[in-house]
Amino acid sequence: MVNVPAITKRELNTYFLSPIAYVVLTGFALAHGIMFSMALRPPLDPNNAAQWALYVPIFLLVPAMPLLTMRLLSEETNRGTIETLMTTPVSETEVVLGKFVGAFIFAVVMFLPVLGELIFLRFVGPMDAGPLLSGFLGVFLLTGQFIAIGLFCSALTRIQIASSITSFVLLLGLYFLWFLARDSAGSLARLLRYLCPPMHYADFLKGVVDTRHLAYFALTTAAFLFLTAKALELRKWR
């Protein structure tokens, strides 16, 4: 894994030189700020406002992550640089992990305005630290899962817009699993609810860190990273 830091640095440099990345940063900050302002009506409860600030990303990450991840591998394939990268002494796993970590670090930067909002609320009144910490943990786990899904979709095509649309549809489909199973109590319904990310994210906002939720995000993220590495391996053999 010695090549992961170098690939991560390369991806970060590419992100900070990419116009679309700044469009996503600006759009996310503006959209989150507008939705956050809805919680600032009197009487203002800092804890409720903070919970709302951490709840909003559930909706904003669905369009944001496909835009941030669409170029990770599809652009490399389209330009022919993926062949050069894969012929160097770098494994598929290192490529996938390096790009994942780079995208994740950039996503953390995207959440800095949210941190600023929470600091503002801290000066408004007392706040419970537990739900804040667990809420941020949930946000980062959800972000990691979405990046892994977007990275996998980017490995399937050389066309960036196709990667973005595929990732968006897949993420949106995961959200709608809850609606398909909300009125049922069978085994299939429980499985569909289990696969739905918001069903696991909600407890983090309440200050509850359940190992079942941690396992869900860890396993799904690892599964999509594994599939991405296998997709790269298959492409190399072709």
C-alpha cells in the first residue's frame, strides 16, 4: 500500500484544479446554508438546529457525490491514462484506495461550512456533544459509502456523465427502498429497509452509535471498493 499516499495526493491536486469541484463546493455550501436558515426561526433551540444541520446532507449528498466521483476512473479511461497507471508497479487495490481517500478528504473540506454553522450554534446556547459527534460520524460514514458507489460507477464507463447518472440513479434507488417496504413486515421488507442508508443514519443523529449501523456502512463501502478493484482488474486483462 506504499503507493496509496502518492495517488491520494495526485487526486487532491486534480480536485483543487477542477472547476466542477468548486461548483460542487459552492453549490453544497449555498444549498445547505439555505436549508439551515430554515432552522433559525425563533424560538431557536441549538440542539434541534444542529440536528437539522446534520440531517440536511442526507439529501444534498445524493446529487453532490456523483459529480465529485464521476471523473475518478472514467476520465482516466477516456484519456488512456488508466493503462499507463496500471502498467506501473501499482495494484488495482492501491489505485482504488488512493482515489477513494482523495475524494473523501475533498468531501471533508466540503463539510467545513457545516462545522461553521455548528460553531455558530454553540455561541447561541448550550449543546449536547454526544449527538454532534455521532452525527458527524454518521455523515462521514454515509459520505464514504456514497464515494465508494460513485467510484464503482466511474469504473464501469469512460463517459463521465454516464458515470454520474448511473451513480445518481443507484443512490436514489437506495433511498426509495424504504418506501417500497414501509407497509410490509416480511423478510424481504426487512432486507430492503436494511439496505436503505437513511434507516442507519437516523440513529447517529440521536447520539446512538450502534455496531449494526457501523457494520452496514463498513461492509457496503468495502464491497463497492472491492467490486471497483475487480472491474479494474477485468479491464486490465481485456
